[in-house]
Amino acid sequence: MNDPTPEHYRARQRARARVMALILGVFVVLMFAITISKIRAGMAH
Amino acid sequence: MTIAAPLLPPADWRDFLALTKPRVMTLVVFTGLCGMLAARVPVDPVLGFTAILCIALGAGAAGALNQWYESDLDAAMKRTANRPLPAGRMERQSALHFGVGVAAFSVILMGLAVNLVAAAILAVSILFYVLIYTVWLKRRTPQNIVIGGAAGAFPPLIGWAAATGQIAMLPFLLFLLVFFWTPPHFWSLALFVRMDYAAAGVPMLPVVAGERVTRRQIGLYTIPMALAALVPWPLGLTGVVYGVTASVLTLVFAAMATQVATRTAIDGDGMRPEKRLFGYSIAYLALIFAAVVADRWILA
């Protein structure tokens, strides 16, 4: 019987999960930086 | 009894990256960045970066949706047959979800973090590329890239709007420059890959109207392109740095376009003038946008 999740499937999934985690991490940092910039701009006004 | 279809492995992340047409995205990001810098107003670095990121994501999403819709055409052309969808490395639905998701995300982020004017133009540019160019025009008319070219002309407007919150004459002229630059750029490419387009049934001008008409149209569209490139100087929107640079670059473009417009290809000549014009047209656009920025900052 064929294994529906052979090793290369899992390797692909792991690689995609790592990239997704990296993107989400960058997104969190970006949102934080945008918030700080907006607060600064609001204070300047 | 039903037989289960063979399970396609999950697409590699590099295939999702390839969906975004990174090379096209580079020029889009560059013209968007130049539009933003040409505005010459103080821009918060984080918000400026976010605006450029949104332009890149929007362009990437539009490219992904284009590939989702055109996977049958891509499969028929040598130049595009190895893209993730025609090569069978990705489910079509994955490309659709990816494209719609990234497009929505880029517009929402632009609206929330930068401003609504830039977000609105970004949304229009994505919809224009996907619906007007890809779905409506590309398979129906040889004028596809003339009208569809507007989609690629939006980034300098978006960059300017991201910096200032409004539109002005200079970014509008940059929009016109890219708009009129697109036909000579694409038709010079179409001249040397027309067999590919013909095989895929895409009504590109050389396929439908022939080589002579295409060459004449390349020459004709170079005229308004040159006007859009040169007019910012006499209007006082840019200074001498841009004026001289644009004049020289446009003169070279016009000379190459004239050669392509007036010659007849001979078997075995390798379409060298057409390939040269195509290559130069990319450098031309990059240099002319760099000249706008250099001029505006040197004058400042």
C-alpha cells in the first residue's frame, strides 16, 4: 500500500511551515513597528 | 467503485515565490519606490517600507492570479511551460487562494498603515491587471497590452500617493510614460517569440496583424512615450539633470525603435535589433526613473 505521506511530502510540509513561521514573525515585528510609527506621528501632531 | 487520484505533493514554497513573477516585481517595486522618492516629502521609514512591501505584494498577487487564469496558455508556450501550474507542481486552487489572499492583504495593509488613496490605487491596479488585462483583453484583442499596460503604470502613482496622500502632475506623467512604453517593449519581445504566442492562440499583434504593422506600431507608440518622458522638464516639474538624461536616453530609444520600425527581418539575422530594443527598453525605464529621483533630490 502506498504511504499517503511519504518522506518527501513531510519534508515539503516542514519547509513550508518554516517559511510560514518566518513570514508570521516578520509580520508581527512589522505590525509593532507600524504601531510605534503611528503613535509617534500622532504625538507630533 | 472510485479510484483515488494520485496525491499531488504540497507545492514547494519556491513555487509560490515563482507565482509572483519576481523579475517583473523588481521593476514594479523600483518604479513605485522612485514615485515615492520623487515626491520629496519626509516619509517615515517604517511606513515607506510598508508601502513598498504592499506594492510588491500587490504585484506578486496579480502575477499569481494571472498564472492561475492562464495556466493553459502557459503550458502551450516554451517560455512559460515550466511555471509551477503548467509543470504540474501545484494545484490550481492553491494558486487562486494564494493570489486572492495576498492581494487582499496588500490592499488592507496599505489602507491601514499608509493611506486610503494609495490603497485604492493599488486595488484598482490589481483588479485592472487581473480582470481587464488577463481575463478580458488578453485572449480577445491584439490591443491587449496597450490597455493592459496601464496596470504596470500604476506603481509610481501608488508610491507618490503613499508619500503625499494625493496625486500630482509628475506621477501622472510617469504613469503615461510607462503606459506608452509598454507597447514598444512588449511588441519587440512579441516579434521574436511570436511563434510561441501563435501556438498558444494569443492574439498578439505580430500574430494577428503581421510583422510590418507591429513594426509601424512600435515606431508610432514611441512618439507619445518620448513626449511623456521629455515634457516634465519644460513644465518645470524636473530640472536639467532629468532633462538632459531623459533626452539622451529617449534619443537612443527612438533610434533603436526607428531601426526596428523600418527594417524587414531576414532569415537567420536572429532578430538582433528587436532583442536589443527589448533589453534596452528595460534599462531605459529603470534609468529614467532613477534620473527623476536624482534630479528631484539634487534640486532639493
